[in-house]
Amino acid sequence: MCWIVATIGKNNPEPILYSGLKNLEYRGYDSAGFLTVEENGTTRLVREIGEVSNLLPHINQINTSVAGIGHTRWATHGGVTRENTHPHHSMNKKIYLVHNGIIENYKTLSEKLQKAGYTFYGQTDSEVLANLIEYCLESVWDVKKAILLALSQVTGTYGLAVIAPHDPSRIYAIRRGSPLMINIIRDGIMVASDPHAFPESDPAVIPMEDGELAILSQDGTYTLESMGGELINREAQKLEIFQETNDTSEYAHSMLAEIMEQWEVIENTIRGRINFETEQVTLGGIRSIMPELLTKREIIIVWCGTSYYAGLVGKNFLQEIGGISCRVEIASEFRYSKQFWNRDSALLVISQSGETADTLAALREAKHRGILTLGIVNVPGSTIAQETDAGIFTHAGKEVWVASTKAFTAQITALLMMALALWERKELDVLTKSRILKAFRLIPDQIRSIIKNTENIKLLAEKISTYDHCFFLGRYYQHPIACEGSIKLKEITYIHSEAYPAGELKHGPLALISEKFPSIILNPTDALYDKTASAIHEVEARKWPVYTIWNREDSTIQIPETIDILYPFLTVIPCQLIAYYTALKLGRNIDKPRNLAKSVTVE
């Protein structure tokens, strides 16, 4: 959603801020800006609507500034205007800040400040917070104390970087519910909400936890303390997320590059975890809690967006292979539902970024109630990675652009491995386990065969681009993939798309299908092939357009053959490519679809 970069030291901050913001633009945003401060307190504020590159003409390669803060914004409170773009300043410009999160009681605080004579130039909750800190500064005459006093009146979430121009030798960083981490750089120090902002290729970062305040100094040192004043000593952590996968320069869009490398993502995720010769599955990240996990009667799977559909696939894996009951919940709804929390349950959360706000809220509620928590994330050092009891890293590499593709495949790979690690719970016979592993070993090469032969997919995409609506239909294993195909089409083509279990077609959705409403039906030759085929016949009988994805020569798009439970790995690839090539035909901004952000860090 919104992303923070800040730096202080002997370096010129402007190129560092620009580079950090440029590295974070894949997260999604609508405006960007930066502020720099010289030793004498002189400030320079630059804010622009649109691309981070709009800041480039304003970057001074040589200047005397000692500190700076930068931000990419995705509008929540207030429209997309220069006035609402970060960094924000207080009325008398004694305080400048960048803010991630939402101040829930900003209206009440705004009314209080207006009565005290404060005026506002924009419509954001962040500007209200800047003025509140300045208001508190008038009574305590200490920036740190003013920040703490202001935040004691705030309801909501925040990641903050604050500068007071009268004291440019310090940057104050505060976290509550929105990620921040510190990085020591050459001749300086940085704080950011995402490690990709840092200049080193493999940096050591000091992650901040909720309720912590860091003071970054011009000499390159920092102090970290609780908001109650207790000093904290935390060691730096080396992160692995900077190890990139394939070079994307040969592809027109990063999304296409990420689709094309999914065979390699599977290999990276299983490397060192599955031994196909001995048929052993070893997951070091959950080994310590495995005895406790084996006593659980249920796993509650909580996710958002594409990760929710991965959870539906994982539910089938865990129930059929792992032998444990599962239910899948949408995180944004789950946190408000009246749950019956059972100590015989475990909570499994998944997030590409490890920072999804709704998912984190569910995780924290479970921990508060003493429930065993597990996570599947792609970012070591992320909040979910730190706060769960155990988990699995997917090793998908950096997923750059908004529409998630390879992260989905990595997530269902991790879920399959988790199910196999639990297989003894169901006393799965050795022949069944062997059959699954032998078939799964072929999946990367089978994906490669699909992405090498895309002509039929391109032809279908050209047809889909002429419609305003589309249905994706599938049964059981294929229903989650129909949902994933539908959301991808929505996200990057802006075509209205729906997904339904194929067996539900006659229970209402059939009324929508017409010559202007095509159906894409996923029907590999699994146990429900004949059942799904009846849905195809229902559409064909009315001479309405229907297109099929299955492992037969008479399909619209043919995929290789595998065992029933593994078909989702293969059917999802054509669905992603249909969305991509349809968007390409329509001239959409594929890597940056409108109104969407890579990681939703606010409710």
C-alpha cells in the first residue's frame, strides 16, 4: 500500500531515497515524494503525482543535506493530489513525517487541533498526526516526548519516520502494526518498511517490533527502545530475499517473466526438502512443532486474495494426504466473525509479503488465545515470519508486480509438502505416497512444456478480449483454480469475470451465460471428469461459447497428464496466461493494474 524510506548520515540522501522508492514501486502506489534537511534546518520538499520517475528531475546529485524521508502513497484518506502526497508537514513546519497505516480517530483529533487554531492543507490522516506532534511539542519542547505524547492519543496503526528541522541530526522511527526495519549502510543508516529499499544486495537488517521507537543519528548509530523507554538490543538478521531468479529482460512484462519461471520456483521451494530417491519430506521450519501439530484435530487456514485460493487447494492436500480436517476463511471476514476457538485447532496463515493487515490481525487473535500458529510466507524477516510459532518459506524469489502468479504456485507447493509431512497421521500407504512423489517430480518439466507452447492460449485470449464478461468453471480440485483464473482476468484486463463450481451452474449462474458471456471450463480427466463434462454439454446445447482446459487433444488448451490431486499445478498456468495475453491485446498496464497494490498493509 504505502512504503517508507528514510536515511541519515554523511551521504547525500536524495539519490538514496530515490533508489529506495524506485525499488519499492512494484508494491503499487499513486504518488511519491521526499523531504531532505540540511544541518542548518533548511528543508526541501518534493511531491509528485504518478510514477516515482517523476521525482528524478528533482534529484540533486550533489547537495549538503544530512537526512531525508521518502514515501510512495496509495490513497486511502483524501484524493490523489500533490497536497495529499507524503511527506507531510505540520502547520508551522516544525514536524515532517511519512506514515503508513490508518489513524482511526483522525477526525476527532482534527477537530481538537482546529479548536487550537490549526489549519490543514490536505485531507489525510497523516497530516493530522504531523500537526498533533507539533501541538504536543509546544508543551514538552522535546521531539521524542512530543511524538510519544501524540501517539498516546492515537487509535490506529502506524509506521512512522519523523524529522524536526530544528534538530536535523535525528530521524525518529516508530512502529505499531506497520512494518519497519533498520539497515546500517556505508557512511549512514536507513529505516524502511521493506528491505528491498536498502542498497546492499544482501543486507543485515534490524527488524522493529510493535511498540518500538528507533532514533537514528547522523553519526550512523541508532538506539532502539520500547515506547516505555526500555532499551532494546536486537541482533541484525541476514535476509535471503535478494537472491533473484531468472533475468526478466527478455520479456515484455515482469508478470510474464514470473509466469514463465514457475517451473524453477517449484524446484527452488522443494530443494533440500524433498528427497525423491528416499521419498522423504523434511521441513525444518515446522519440525519443532510437529509433535504438537500431530495432536490437532483441525487446521484453520486464513488468507486473502490469491492466497485464499491457494488455501482452498491446500485444504484438499491437507485433508486427503495429511488426514487432518481443514476449513478456509477469508481473513478480512474471519477477524470479525464470532469464532469458536478450540485448543485442538491450529491456525495457518499465508501471505506473499508477510505483512497483510487482515491476515496479521487473525494471527494475533489466535496467539492471544493460545492457539498454535503457522505461516507460509515468501519474505524472511516479515512480520508474519517473526510472529508465527513455525512456518515454511516459499523461496519464490522477489515477486515484482501486482498480480501474483509464481507466489501462488510456490504456496501450493509448500502446502503439498506440509501435507506429505503429515501423511503418517492418516497412515497413507507407501504406494500412494510414492505415486504422488513420482508424479510431482514431473510437474516442473510439464509446466515448461505448457509455457513453451502458447499459441492456442494466445488465440483464446484474442477471443476473450472481445467479450465484456467471462465465467471460469471447475469442480473440486479445479474450483480454486477457476477462482484464481477469474481474479487474474479481473485484475489485469478489467473484464467482469466470475468463478463457480461447475456443479452449481444449473442452480442459478446458467441464467447469465449467453452468446456474449463465454465459459472457460477446467476439466482434466480426474475422478470428476464426467460430472464436469455435463456442465460443458449444458452450455454447448444452447450454442453458447465454451472453451476447455484439459489433457485431451480435443480441448481448446491441452495440458499434460498427471494424477488427480496435482492437476492444479498445471491448469493454473493457462489461466494466468489467458489473463496476460488478453490484457496485452487490450493494451492494459499489465504490471501495474489500476487501483491495486502489491501488499495490503491497512484494513
